[in-house]
Amino acid sequence: MADTQNISSEMIPYVEFADNANERTPCVLVLDCSGSMRGEPIKQLNVGLKALEKELKEDIDAASRVQILIIKACGKEDEAVVASDWVDAMDFTAPSMEAGGLTPLGKAVQLALKKIEDQKELYDSCGVSSKRPWIFLVSDGEPTDYGWEQAAQECLDAQKNKKVIVHAIGTQGANMEKLAKFSLMPPKRLVGLKFTEFFLWLSRSVSCVSKAAPHADDLLKDIDAWNEE
Amino acid sequence: MKNKQSFQIVAVSTVGAYHKAKGVQGQDCFASKQNNHRVVAVVSDGAGSAKYGKIGAKYVCEKVCELLVRADFNHIRQHIINAIEATRDELMMHRLNKTKNENGLVDFSATLIGAVYQNGKGVFFHIGDGAGVALLNETKHDVVISEPENGIFASETFFYTMDDWKDSLRFTPFEKADSMFLMTDGVTCFALKKNEKSLEKDFIWPINQFLSREKNTKKASRALKNTLETAQARRLSADDKTLMWVSLK
């Protein structure tokens, strides 16, 4: 027994492993978890998040290149809270989301922009380069917080200044007109509750972008599995 | 005539978390041969996406070593090309190659990093990612590196099984080295700096120092394997990891 322990603990001394210095692709999910998501919708959202976790971890490159942040918009006080803070995909554990309250999408995207800015500073201080961050705004309704239009404008400004790319996704019942105000691109509509298909597509897309050379063409294609034309 | 030289070699291959999770074997292979004053060492990484990547990796390691150990050193580059061609010919006739021609080689896709060294002169031959490192002077930290080559995407690389493999074949000569390392891409991510042109100072050098002093090859292999299987190494790369060290003194 003692011999086995010695053998398994034999190591080469003074070896140090460099930190993961891969270029990062930050990806923020802003998820509407308001009361209208209760029941099957929130259940399917959680199943989708688990699929995202599995898919990212199984992708050797994405696992160390993609960073995930999840913000949920919900609650009686129009709260936007971090459900899962920045983490490399290899260490990402899908949080279990619960539905309830209103839909403070304005506050949620403002928090997302702030967290992206902070993270960019961290990358710079560590000498880690990064791709342009993505925000996926997913909602089954419309923003209910005061001043959401201002937040939407901040989102558009950040996109125009090439600081971020925002994709708005509406599920059944979503106000697509209002969601459109958050993104320079037209919002997409999720078919039924195909959260899993959406998150699998997201994983593959973000993985593809994370591995692409700088200034590679737009890789967001093949959205047929979840998008309703 | 000079005395016969014996080269000390330590090599290990560990299965990455990705393949462990999927319950499949590692796709990396390595081989070496020595004869009088010459040593030939080869490491190959079978493409995970290829059906028989592991076989492609095994064949090229064994065939290239077998042919180069007795080839004319004055024309070694041509012999390296011939050896790769001979491996491709074998794979064309492999029982698992249904087409029995070049089209079926894609199923055996694998990278290639190897070296031949004799009487103070050596050359790396390289297709795709992975790396070769020759340590020339420990005190001055002089090195020659055969760098990884990737395509447009980080995960995209080149294989000796491709039709245009000769375009991707690179030679890097070196002289009077004390030792050399060959490694697959599961190791380069922490052995090389981010620019992949220089060494992370606290990885290769301590390993070289330890292996140079440890004369018990089994103990040296165990320590190297344990080092490549630390939680930190696994965290930095989920890929298979192969590292071969050859003392050239």
C-alpha cells in the first residue's frame, strides 16, 4: 500500500503550469425568469442549460476558450441578478433557474454591460486577449422595468462601438417589437420551447467563434433547429 | 570509429479527460529507435474526428522509425519524405481502408512530429500541431523549436494523410543539442508560451533537469506521467498528452 502511494505521488519537482492564457470568448445569457415562465417553460430552460453545460465541456477548445455569465431578470423588486458569474466553460455548472415576478430586462442588460466591462479590464490586466462579447437576451414577454428604453439604447450604443454583439430571442408570447430595440439585428423567435436546440446551437456557434481567426466571417448560421421564420 | 552511443529515452502518453469521459482510448502514439550513433523519435496525434486516427498515428510512428534508423543521413530529408510515403502506401492497403486508395486515408488522419539525430546534427520533421524542442544550452536557455501549425481555426491542423501533405511538411535543423522533446498539442498549451514560439520557462527546463539526473527509467516515466496527470494539467487541456524526452549527450 505504502509503495503504491509513493509511486502515485512521484512527481517532477519545480514544474509549474502556466495559466490558461487562451483567447477568451465571453458569452452572457440574459434570461427572463419572470412569473410567466412558470411550469413547462422554466423546466425546458433548465434542461437546455444542462445541455449547454454538457456540450461546452465536451468541446476541447470551447471548454478553455469560452467564458459564460448568466444573468436572470425576475423578482418582485425588478431585480437583475447574477445567476452564474464568469467562469471558463470547463468549470461551468448550469444553475437551476426558478420563475417568478416581473421582467426587468433593462436592468438585466445594464448589469450585463457592466459585467462585460469589468471582465474586459480583467483580461487586459492579465494580458489575455478576447473576442467581442456576446449577449443573448431571451424573453417570453417584454421589459417591465422603468427606464428600459434607456438601457436598450445603451445596448445599441455598445454594439455600434463594437464593444458587444447582442442577439435578442423571443419565445412564444414575446413582444418582438420591444425586443428589437435591444439589438442592431432583428430578433429571432424560438419555436415552441426548443430551448435545448437553441442552447446546443449557441454552444456550437460560440465554440466556432472562439476558434476562429480574428475578423472571421459571421458564423451564426444554421438556426433552423430552433428559429421560427 | 567512435564508440556506439546509447540515447536515454523517456516517453509517456496520457489519455485526456475528453476521451476518458467518452470511454474511448487515447489517440496519441510514439515510437523511437536507435542504432549506433543515431536516434529516431516520432510522436503522432490521431485526429479525434477520424474513424481510425489512432491507427494512423501508430503506423506513422513505427514505419518512420523503422525506415529512418538505417537511412543515409546525408539525404535524410528525402528519406523522411519516402518514409511518410511508405506509411501512406501501407494505409492505402489497410484492411479498414475500404477504398484502397488515397481517398480512404482521411479516416486515418494524424499529425506528425519527429526527429533524427546523429553525431551532433539533427532535424525535426513536422506536419500539423504538436512541437519539437531541442535544448542546446541549459545555462543560456538556448533552444530550437519546431512550432505547431494550425489552420484558420484553432482546432484545425494538418495531417500526413492529406493529399497535399508535402505542402505542410516542415524541416527544422538543429545542432549540438543536449536533449530534445517531442510533444502533442495536449502538452504544447502549457509547454510553449501563447505565441507558440518560445518555452514557458518553468515547464520544460525542470523536466529536462529531472530526467537528465534520474537514471531509473521506470521511475522517470512514472514521475513524468504523474506530472502530466495533475489536476492543473488536466484543467489546462482535456486532450491526450504525449511527451517524449531524448538525451542526446
